[in-house]
Amino acid sequence: MEGLTEMERRQIKIATRELLDEFPSLQEASKLCRMGATRLSQYQFFDAPAFIPMDVVFVLERACGKPIVTSQIAKMHAALWPEPEGDAVSEAMDLSPAVGELIGFIKQATHKTSPGGTRFTEQEKRRYQEIRAKMEKELREVDMAVEQNQVLPHHPH
């Protein structure tokens, strides 16, 4: 799938409009971020090709205390992610090997006999990011199982 669907574009634009509506005016919102009122206004229109930048979303959401755009994007992503394979307990059990792999890697990479000695090489930093991404995937699966209350009856509570 390339790019956003028309529905996804509209959902983000609507969320942007809802975020901007949290402020008394576009001028007030613009005082809190790096965008002028005119530019902010353009981000909420369906026919405008550009989307509001993430750093501006972050600042404005923090200012109004509501994760309007980011929660909409998270919902859109959640619809695309696969269902967790197991219940919350079994998904949580998958974390142990991932954590073990990370710990083992860090111990090995920071050992005085490693290629970078006690400092990480660029290759080791890349490998760390790969392992971390796997851990994040496992954690997301736990999150989804918990969110969906997937608990098998045979697990003690």
C-alpha cells in the first residue's frame, strides 16, 4: 500500500481541525508553535496536500492536554496491526527471550574485548536498534492482548 487512502487523509485532517478547535483562535495556537495562523489553517482542509508536522502536533496537544491527532493516528495503525497470537500471559512470556537477547548483546558489546571495547561501534548501535525494535513489537503484542482483554481461562489471575 502506497501513501494514505482518501479516508485516512480525511481522518487526519478532521483530527487536525479538532485539535485547532481546542484553541480560542488560530492566532493563539500559532503563538505556541513554529507555524503561523495561515499555515495552521491550511492543514485542516481536505484539499490541502500537506499535513500538520508532528512536532507542532506534539506542542499543541501538550498545550491543550488532549492527544487528538496522535490518538487518531494510533487508532488508524491499530486497525492495520495483526491481532496478538495469544492471550496477555503468553504474549508477556515472549518478552523474556527478547529481554535476554538485549541483555546478552549489551554485555557482549560493552565487554573490553569487543570491537569497540567498552564503547558501542556504529554496527553495534544498529544491532541494538534491531533488537530494541523486536522488543517493542513484543511489547505492542502484550499491549494489544491486554487492551482486548485476551486472557485464557486456564491462567490464574
